[in-house]
Amino acid sequence: MDFSFLPGIFASPWDILRNIIDIAIIAYVFYRLLRLIKGSRAEQLLKGLVILLVFSVAASLMQLEMVTWLLEKAWIVFAITLPIVFQPELRRLLEQLGKGTFFAPSLNQESQRDGWEMLAREISDAAAVLSRNRVGALIVLQRHNDIEEYLESGVKLDAQVSSRLLINIFVPNTPLHDGAVVISKGRIDRAAAFLPLSTNPLLDKELGTRHRAGIGISEVSDAIVVIISEETGTISTAVGGKLNRYLDTAALKEWLTREIVYPERESSSWWRRRWDDNGNRAEQTEDHRS
């Protein structure tokens, strides 16, 4: 009788522990990668690749030679184009690896949540007034990614975030109204900054510069964006290149609270912000004309 399988069963404790560690590391890496692309365009592309993989396996098992050949060629094309398509996500991954936040991301602390809720409240209160008076605004909430390179201009402020200050900044015909407000580490870092416009050809043609700028910065970073239309007063949000329109102020406040205070509970879990020593959240806000 062959007992060659017994060594595998009676492996040493170290071998068992090593296998457990090996599996745990791989599982955690995949978990972090999935969280990294959650809510972005890459998530939908990944779903498409999974479906394509299922078709490839099914075609191979059914011995569909022509279909299998076509799918094999398709995989070659995808292998070449994927680094281009997933460029924002790959860049975000490398940034997190460089900062050491990929394997050990910052955790939300109870002591910080009051500050997060206050920041969400100030932004939503400002949005309510701006929307009611049809004053255009673009608010970009920065997270882990540094977006300094995407800011073409701007005036440094370093001011405390308040609804009154945000409203005054965006009042028409004032020196800082035409551009973006940047909130970093819980403070207004800059105003009158301009953002890169989205070049997505599938966007609605009626969208103006402000909306395209908000979508554009969300495509190249993990930022959260709040957009208020100057023409209609409509409140919109953008993240991961996706635009969500026609929010009322209550829905905006709920969304901000959910994404700022409890990001780990929602689909867009990467939207945790950096905080300063006083427990302020790292955010960024920007404005463009619709």
C-alpha cells in the first residue's frame, strides 16, 4: 500500500504555519487591490474580464476551436491595453506602496469622527446656500492621492473650513470665485485653482467646464467631488469618473457623512482622508464654470 501521502498530512507545525501565512498574504493583497478599484471604472472593467475568462474556460471545455482562438487573441490585446486602461489605479497603487499605506492603511478613530462630521456639515451647509442662489461651485475632497500636479494655478490660503468662507469664495465677481477651492488636511489650502478636464467622449454634451473638471480630477485620483451648477443650482457628486446628479441638500449631507465618517462601510472605501494632528480630515475642493 502506498503511504506517500502521509508526509503531507503529518506536516510539521512550521510547514502548516508557513502555508497559512502564505495564503493570508495573498488573500490580503487581493483584498486591498479590490478595495483600491472599488467604485472606479476599473471595477466594471474587471467584471468584464471575469466574464471573458468564464467564456474562455467554457469555450475550451466545449472544444469550440474558433471561439477559443478568437478569445486567445483577445487576451493578447487586453494584456497590452490593460496597463493603459488601468493607469489611474496603477498609479494609485504605486503611490500607496511608496507611502506605506497599501499594507497598513490609516484607520478611522472615534476621536476623529466629530471633526469629520463637522467638515461634512460645513460643506453641505455651504452647498445648500450656493444651490439655492444658483452660485456655481466645485468642491474636491482629497484623499490619499496627491493632486498638486493637476492644479494649474491657485491662491494659497491655509484657512479653517467653514460654510461662510466657502460661500464667500464662490460669490460671483470676487477675486477667487472662478476656480477651485482645495481643502487639504482639514483646511482650505488653496482657492481659484483649475483642474484637468475629463476627455471621456461618453459624457453628456450638455455638461459644462465645471462638471468636466470635477469628473476629470476624480478620474486621475481617488478624490470625492461636489459640484453645484451655476445655471440650475443642481448639486452633483463625482468619484472614480462617475457623475451622480440631482441630489438635494439632505442627500448630499448623508452622502458626505457616509463617505467621510464611515468610508469603510461603503462601496467607495478608499475615500478615507489624511488627517492632521488635530484630527482634521484631508480634503480638497475645486471650482469650475458649468
